[in-house]
Amino acid sequence: MKRIFQNLKGDKFIWAIVGLLAIFSFIPVYSASSNLAYLQGDGSTFKYLLKHGAHLFLGFILLYVIHKVPYRFFRGLSIIMIPVVILLLLYTMAQGTTIDGANASRWINVGGLSFQTSTLASVVLMVYVARYLSKIHNKAITFKETLLPLWLPVFLILALILPANFSTTAIVFAMVVVLVFLGGYPLKYLGVILGIGLVMLTIFILSAKAFPGVFPNRVDTWISRVENFTSDDDTDAYQIEKAKIAIATGGITGTGAGKSVQRNFLPQSSSDFIYAIIVEELGLIGAFGVMIAYLLLLFRLTIVATKADSVFGKLVVIGVGLPIIFQALINMAVAVELFPVTGQTLPLISSGGTSIWMTCLSLGIILSVSAKREAIKQMESEESDNPLDILSEAI
């Protein structure tokens, strides 16, 4: 065990936070899975606990392998992976999956396992954007020069995600905008991109309303969620209503681990609304504890980005790290009705293989950047400890 810990490179604080979140996740997942156990199984939640453990185990293997890869290799890999994820998104969309009459072409099945391709596409896209921004850093560019190499892949991938998953599209677009802003992209060009994005979204919504058979009920679902959020009438907001009851029941200390009542009534209690179950069972103490963990992770990501040894390293840490925190905050905001229902999971805590694996992939890239910085510091330390160097400096 000691040898394993010695082989862990990069920011040890990030390793600790990720490990604690993963270990903690077994409590709410085991408790919240009772709803699925009774609806889809024999009432036993143990298999869901094992499944969650398997997802975390594979995720941490991925995290360990990726953090050993020098992060400079991800520059080239992002170029190779862009056409791959585009093909995967096209294949996913072509399946035409529907749930309750609504378009839900988000997953592909691989060997009996479902995989959400949009999550992989978002990670690849953020690395690709970071690569391009580092390439043009401190260079005078025109808007036309950036259209094909930067914005064409961005809008193409977002257009393929949008029909089935508006929330993911919005989050990825927002993160790309933040990244290019921090990367020094001219503000006047960024304003044009925001305008183009708004026009394209409007065209899509109008087309979907005009031809409902192409994207069944999806736009209506978005509109109804916003209406339920802004309306005083909560009769249709069943999920939010149950989540609010769970949170109100939790109080300061909660009802106790495994003693949630609303888990039996709240849909997606082990994934999208797991934060409500955490608050019900562990109270405000558990709620703030989880929130603080993600904020500490954000703090460490900022430190890693600041100390990175290259522009690409700084940007890629922000690009793949910020969406993790943003997704966590949105998940918590939805549970307390500060945000419309989005379907976003709580990273490293919610059940779901794709979310866990892609979060671990992103964290692996971040730790790879951090490990490179540690290697440089160690090399500088070894050089400064050389007796000949000390003697020469003294002379």
C-alpha cells in the first residue's frame, strides 16, 4: 500500500479530496438506490453498491494511468480525438433513442454497458480548445483565422449534442467561452461568437417547433422545465417538490445515514438528485461538507493552473477542471431549486459510469500537469544540492 501511495504523482491535496469524495459516495448511493432496487429488481440495493464500486474502481485505474502520461501528449491526442468524438456523436444520434416519447439519444451500448458520448466529447473539446489557445498565445490574430481551426469543431460538436441534451450543450459552451476569455481571445471576437451561438440556438428551437417529428418533444421538455422553475405552481414539478421535502426534513444534522424517506419517492435519487438525499440524511453539516470539498478542489485547481510550466498546462487545467466544479454547483443548485432541472450528476458521488470515468479522465490530466511541475522542482532541487554547484556559487 505504501508503494502505491509513493507512485501517486501530482498534487496530493487533489488526490485526498478525490479519494474522500469517492469513499463518501458509497453512503448516499447505497441509500438512494433503494428506489431502483424495488422498481427494477428484487429490493436488494447491494448490487447497485457493487456496480458503483466497480465504476469507481475503473475510474481510478483510468485516473492513475492518465496521470502518468506527460500532459504534452494530450495536445496531439485532442486533434486525433476530435473526429473520433464527432463520429461517436453521429452514431449516438442515429440510434434515435426515445424515453416517454422524448428524444434521448445520449447513450451507446458497448458490451452491455451504456456510455454517454457527449461527456467524452466535452473533455476532448476542452483540451482541443486549450491546445489552440496556447498555440496563438501572444499572437495577433483575425476572427477569420480562428473560424475553421477553433470554432468549427466547437459548434459542430455542440450541434450534435444539443438535440438530446441542452443542459450539457449550454455548460460546455459556457466553459468554452470562459476558457477562451481567460486564454486571451479578443473580446470583440468573443461577442460575435456569443451572437452566433444565440442565433443558432434560436434557429434550432424554431426548426424543432416547426418539425416536431425530427426532435420529438425535446424543446417542449426544455420549455416546461423553465416554466416549472419560474412558475409559482409546483404541481408539475414532482422531482423538485420531493427534493425540497427531503432537504426540509434533513435540518441541521439529518435523519441519519440510510434513513431517508424521500429516496423511495424521488426519481433519479441516486444520480441527478443525490444531493437532496445527502441533505436529508446528513443535514446541513453534510450539505456544507460536500460543497466545501468541491470548493477546496477548485482552490487546488487554481494553484495547479497558476504553477503550471506552460501556457497549455495552465489552460488545460482550467478547461477540464472548471466544468467539474461547475457541474457540481449546478447539481446542488437544482436540488435546492436555484436552477431548473438539468439532469447533471454530482461528480464522483452520483451513480453512473460515464460521469465517474470522464471526471477521472479530467482529473488525471490535471494531475499530469501537476506532476510535471513537481518533476521540475525536484530536478532543480537536485541540481542545487550538487556540491560542485554549491562550491562554484561560493567562489
